[in-house]
Amino acid sequence: MKYFKRAQTKKIRIGSVTIGGGNPILVQSMINTDKADWRAAVRQIKELENVGCEIVRMSVPDMQTAQNISKIKKQINIPLVADIHFDYKLAIESIKQGIDKLRINPGNIGDKQKVLAVVKEAKSHNVPIRIGVNAGSLKAVGGLKDDLLKAKELARAAMEHVKILESCNFEDIVVSLKASDVKTTILAYEIFAQKRNYPLHLGITEAGSIFSGTIKSAAGLGIMLDKGLGDTLRVSLTADPVEEVKAGFCLLQALQLRNSGLEIISCPTCSRCQVDLIKIVAEVEREVAKIKAIRNSKKKIKAALMGCAVNGPGEAKDADFGIAGGKGEGLLFIKGQVIKKVKEKDWVKTIRNLIVTTIAKEK
Ligand code: SF4
């Protein structure tokens, strides 16, 4: 039995990927480089690709940035989304430059003729539009105290934009309804999902720092994913966007919504631990981040790094491979079998090599 019953949303193509209709939930992020520096944008998108980012968004606040899109597109491999506010000409230029998706709220771009002009261009280039309502920019939400009323207002605003596009016979729509508090966000997505089956991009906006933002996002997105909502997600963090992507994948893996890639099981350590496990796990994470093949692997690899023999062998046995610590060394297990003792200084190298070998066998 599947634990998560995904909502049946409409399939939408975004460049080389398809979301909705039961397709895997994709991890997004957004670049934060200087808008004038398209080479910096490419560099950051490459960094995001290296950690597995599947869709990337950039702000397009002026015409020069829009005109840089084709240069950026030529050098990257994942779909690019243009985030535009108010100016429909920027949307049209972005589409002409080869953007894969727009994030723009049609109710904010002026009269119907302007909306029709964007829709015409989007249709002829098969470019979907994400309507993204945000509690922070909705005046009506600001004055409300009750979470449900705020959520209803967010959903109402999203529907208003949706109806504008639908009235132009445009249904290549993705929707997000973000607030910075978890309850309002969850309620808003739930209310909207009862009205339309457009794919949903999930996020808790302005979630905070790498630590508190990850926890807040995991709480909010986890609940929504449990309800079957969500086709793409972003863990918004006041941090390097690379961290957003890593957090997004960890979340999906924890909920078994992505059964590929590497999962590291490691204990919290206690006074029984006689190896520097905290340092070892951090080093393993740094080393495996460099193994690009993990991101293309269809296999789930589970590696255990445990501090001692109390829970260590049990967890290590349950994983594909693992090491259970002793005094300055550990016992290496592969598929439940004890293989040999490994000195503490060799743990990182041993785990890294086993990951590389496991991926190589897949081919
Ligand atoms: S595995 Fe051992 S070292 Fe790690 S927390 Fe459990 S008892 Fe402590």
C-alpha cells in the first residue's frame, strides 16, 4: 500500500521535465546573483545542478536581464523560470529568449490586452505560467489575525489570477500560495486544491535561516506532502541556494517520496562513542556531494555510520553497508555481513569507495 496518495493534478511540461499527474515531485531553487551578471547566474545554476536541482528560477526585474536569458539557457541543463512582477513586456521578452516557465500574476500586469499578449506568446512557445500568491504582498491578508481567514484570502487571490488566465483559454498553470507561517500555508493549499487540479509548487516563504528555515519548511511541506499535495517544492532559506536543494531532497527521501540517492544513517553519539563521528559524518557528506553519479542513480543507497556496538551493528546491518564504532576503529558490515575492522582514519574513504562501487554496479 502506498503511504502517500498523491492528488491527481494536471500534467504540465516545463522545458525538459513534466510535473503533475503523478510525476515525481521536483526540487526547485532560485538564484541570488547580481541581475546584471549573467555569467554569475550560469555559475550558480551549475552549482545547483551539481547538487541535483531540477528547476531553477531567476528574478527578471528589467529588460537587460530578460535579454540575457538566451545566453544563460545555452549553458545550463535544467529548466529556467523567469520571476516577473507587473511588467508584461518583460514576460514577453523572456519567452522570446527561451524561458521555460514564467512566474507572474496576471492580475498585477494591467488590462486584459496585456494579459492576452503574454498568453499568446506563452501559448505559441508552450511556456506554462506559475501564479504565485504570497501573503506578504497581499494587503487583505496583512490585517487578518485568524489563520483560516488568511488562508481563504490567499486562495481567493490565487483563484482570481487563475480565472483571468482561464478566461484567455490558458490552462498551462502551476500555482503556489505561500505564507511565512505553516498553518496558513497548509490551509491555503488545501482550500485551493479543492477548487482546481493545477499542479502545486509548495513552499513556506521567508522561512528563515538554514537551521530554523529547514525545520519550518520540513514541518509545513511534510504535512502538505502527507495530504498528497505538491508537484514541485522549494525549501526557501536565507542561505546559499545549494542548501535549499539539499534540504529539499532530504525531505523527499525522509518521506520516501524519492527512493533514489544516498541516505546516511548516523547516530547522535553519546558517551559510549569512541570515534569522532560528528567530524566523520560531515566529511562523508562533503565527499559524497562531489560524486555526481549519485544524483543520476536510480538506486537508493543506505549507508550507516554508528558510534558504538549498542545500536551500531543493528543499523549497520540494515543498511547496504555501514560501520559500527569501537575504540578508534569500527566494524564494517556489507549486506549484513561483518567484513573487517576499519581504522577511524579510513572510515570516510571506505564509505566513499563503497558508494562509488555500488553505483558502478548499477550500470
Ligand atoms: S549508537 Fe552507540 S554511540 Fe551512538 S548514540 Fe547509540 S549508544 Fe551512543
